[in-house]
Amino acid sequence: MSLKLYNSLSRTKETFQPIDRDHVRMYVCGPTVYDRAHIGNARPVVVFDVLYRLLKLMYPKVTYVRNITDVDDKINEASKNLGISIDELTVKTTAQYHKDMNKLGVLSPDHEPRATKHIPEMIALIESLIEKGYAYESQGHALFKVSEYKSYGQLSRRNTDELLAGARVEIAPYKQDAGDFVLWKPSSDDLPGWDSPWGRGRPGWHIECSAMSWKYLGKTFDIHGGGIDLIFPHHENEVAQSCCAHGTKKMANFWLHNGHLTVDGSKMSKSLGNFLTVDDLLEKHKGETIRLALMMTHYRQPLDWTDDVLSQAKQTLDRLYSAFRGYESVEFGKTPKEILEALEDDLNTPLALSHVHQIVGKIHKSADENEKKRFVGELKSAAFVLGLLQSLPEEWLQGEKAAINAAEIESFIEQRNLARKNKDFAEADRVRKHLLDLGVQLEDTAQGTIWKSS
């Protein structure tokens, strides 16, 4: 089966055919580093991490670029409000972002360009657009002239009037038309700025991604990804800039967008008290639990983030880790074709996870040791493609209790075993309940009693 992906550009599921079969190129919009990443920011990171892992299995070389936006008006405002320098804010926030994403089991991209390190490329693109008549200078600004690009709106599938009606468009005296968007704007002395043909200033948001994708992936590349909220204006403007500057029909052949994320049925908002940062969630849940919770819904569908979703993810991982407890040394096997076929069908992670559960069922049912090991190898390989089972079973199942009072727990288990041997089942039940109250769950197996955090 070949890889099929839903292309936002055509609004259809298409067979993926890379420009170069020996080298697949993918760009995903990264964070604007003015604040900690929230769970909505984490969704595309996990989605495209799964795609990256799948592509690496299928093709000889994959180049994955995810940028860091470190020059932006939101950063300037946050720096002022916090009373710290912009450099201090962006360095601190970027480090926190990396820490959070690492705990979600995300692979590092091949390139992670920072916008501030690519100002010359941005200036070169803007100069090209002005020279070709697609942009103009006005009062220290450089602006893209939307009316000159007849294909504007091809990604969002709306005409210019509809786009402007649904967007917050700045009406400014330096614009020839209300829909024209900023490529470069002047900076006061207290703001970041670079010398340019239009005076000291800083880039607009959209030109940053056009410049960085061009540098690392070329004028046209295979896949561009991000959240559905980026289709307009960000991705639409990227297409306009890049195609006009390079004289190409497409910026990327495939555009992939993940669905919206809500919290308990409501849009995430600090005013509603449901603004969940990844860092805050990690204080109560393991990163792998959060990762799985993000994958249990198909990436294109809306995801409602609830405590029940997290609880279900935790229970699922407990079951998966229990399945290969005692078989940690088993080598990775061949990734089952059912798993690959599910992922090759537009990253159907819910279907892939259902097949993972079937493998676990086979492990538990098998009485043949060699067959059991084969299934465990398949489980490990399947989990790797999904970025799961990255801990040892003991570490996962026992959690923090293992480091705090493992010896005490084992002592209680010995007491319970002695009570059961003496047929004092009331005492055995009392010990079990006592441990359960402490957050420790016992499981009696053929190999003896094992425990895990409940």
C-alpha cells in the first residue's frame, strides 16, 4: 500500500509522490517563543513527529524542518510586560519548549532555524518581490500586493473579498489596498531591527517561513504542515510570497493541517481558566500519556481535551507496558503491515492503536514462548513508529513509587503472600486494600505478584 495523505490544497486524499524518491522534504511551522507551549501547540508537533517517523521508514532520506519564530510583536510585548530582555525571554522560552517536547517523545527535526538568523534571506525574497512587481515600499514598510497574485486564495478556497471579510485586516495609510500584507516594517530604537533597503526594521511573520523553507528545502518541496488555524492568513500568504518570488506554481505539493483542540468542550483561554500548558500537564502526567492522548483522535478531527482522555491513555499504556514486562531484552521485530497500512492511510493513528491492542491480546493468549517473543518484537516495532513504549516496563508501571518506597511495597507483598499461604484471606485482602489506598495496584501472575502505580 502506498502513502495517502489528505491535501488541504486539493481538499482530497491523494497518493503521496515525492519530488525526489530518494529525499523527502517537509516543513512544519514551529513556535513563536514568547510563552510556554500549551497543549494545542503540542498537537501538531506530535502529529508531524508520527509522519516523520513513518517517512523515515519508507524513504532513504527525509529532511524535516521546524522553525523557531524569535522575532514577533508578541515577543516584544511579553518582554516589556515581564521586564526582561527579548534575548532572555526567547532563550528561556525556547529551552522550555525543547524540554517539553522531549518529554513527549518527539524526535528533533533535522533543522530548527531561528528567524533572527535568516534576515538576509528574507530581505532577498522581498527585494525579488518588489523587482517583479508583486510588492512595494511605502513609508518604511514593504508590502505584498495581493491584487497582483491572481491565485491568491487557492489554499483557503475563498476569494479575496471573503478572506478580507473574515480576517482582522489592518487599514493603514501606507497600504495601497486593505488586503496587502506586511513583509517588512520599521522598528523604533527600543525594538529589534536590522538594516534593509527600506530602513531599519524587522520582518513580517509570513516572510519568515517562506525564507527559511526556501533555504533548507528549496523553491518547491513535498510537505508543509501546521495547525488548521494557520491556513489563513499565514499559509495563504506564504504561498503567495514564495510562488511569486520564485516563479513557481506551488510552494509545497502537499499541505497538511491538524484539527482544532478544545478543553472540556470550550476554546482554550486564560480568561476561562482552562489554559493548559504542557509544562503544567507534565507535573501530573507522564509525557507519554499526553502523547498518546493526542494520538487517540485522528489528526484532522477536532480533539476535546478532558481528564477522561488522559485517564484512558494512562490505562492503555499500563496495558501495553504490562504486555512486555519480563521481555525487555527481546529485539525489535518486523513492523506489522496492519500498523503501517493504518498510518499510510492519512496517519490513521486510532486504527493503528487498535491493531497494537490486538498484538497485546496475542501476547497474553500465547502459550508458546517463542511465539510470545515474536509478538513482543512486533509490539516494540509498532510502538516505535508511534513514539510509544520509550521507558522500561518497571519504570513505567511502578512510577515514582519505585524510587520512594519500593522496599516497603515488597515487604507488604511478602506479608500478603504469607497470609494467603496460611489461608488468612481477610488479612491478604486488607494488605491489598492498604496498598491500593497508597496508590499501588497488585496483579497476581503465573510468575508471582507484580505491582504498579494505580
